[in-house]
Amino acid sequence: MSTSQKSLSKLVETKLGVLRPEWADKNKPRMRRVDQRTVDRLLLSDKLTSEQHKAAEWYHNLAATANTTPHLVSQIGGMRVDGAPSEISNRQADARITLKLVDADIKLKNNDYTLHVLRSVVIFDESMRNLSKHDNQKTRTGIETLRIGLDTLEKIMPRYQRYL
């Protein structure tokens, strides 16, 4: 039986979170957590479409490749932010340039607030509730702005995928 025939796309809800069964190997099933980030929870609650979620994943992966996502590196005696070496690879440099181009394109097609919401939710994993507390935008809600930003991102993604 091939992997595609063994596909287990049902979601399993537990008190610890939402899990999706998948196959790690030919005969090794495993459960993968699918509700860890804000955009994942928005997808599960049907506030985002699967295309918007794919665009958010692409944007997050681009930012992670560019090494701009927040992360902590532990060491003996304390915690420090961004323990990356001062030298970067060509792939990281390309990702940083592409991220700047994508951000400029989103800002050009929408506005600064849309880019702010997109970066806050997708890259920095800020909740919509916390984002709306700090922002005084009364024209649209944060989720509508996020959807608009993700729709724009979905349209411009093919143009920038060749750079990575």
C-alpha cells in the first residue's frame, strides 16, 4: 500500500491540542501537532482558507530562512536572543533580499498596517487579541486585514519563489 493510499487526513482533537496522523516511514505512523501557531488555529477555526494558510507558511519559512524569526538560544548561565553567527550563507542572504522585496510589494499593494498585521501574526506569532489591543485601527478588524494581506501574498508568491 502506497503512502498516498495510507493517507490519514482526519484531525484528532485531544485536551492537549489538535493532532493529525501521518506516516513517518512506510510502516511508522505518527501524530503531528497542527495547532501550535496562531495561523494554524485560525485555519482550524475556519477563519482562514487553506490557500491563505499555505501563503502564511511560505512567508514564515521565508522569514525563518532569512533568520529573522524570533528564537532563543540557551547557554549556561542565561538566555540570549539570536545566537546566529555573524557570517550568513548565500541562501540566507537571498532570503533576506526576497523578504524585503515581498514586504515592499505588500506595502505597495496595501498599506503599512497590513504589513504590520501580517508580520506580527505570521512571523512573530502574536495573537489577534493582543494585536487588536495595541492597534487603534477602526476601519477593519485585524482578521480582515490579515486575510487581505495573505490574499496579496498568495498572488505575489509565484513571482518570488524563483529566488529561493
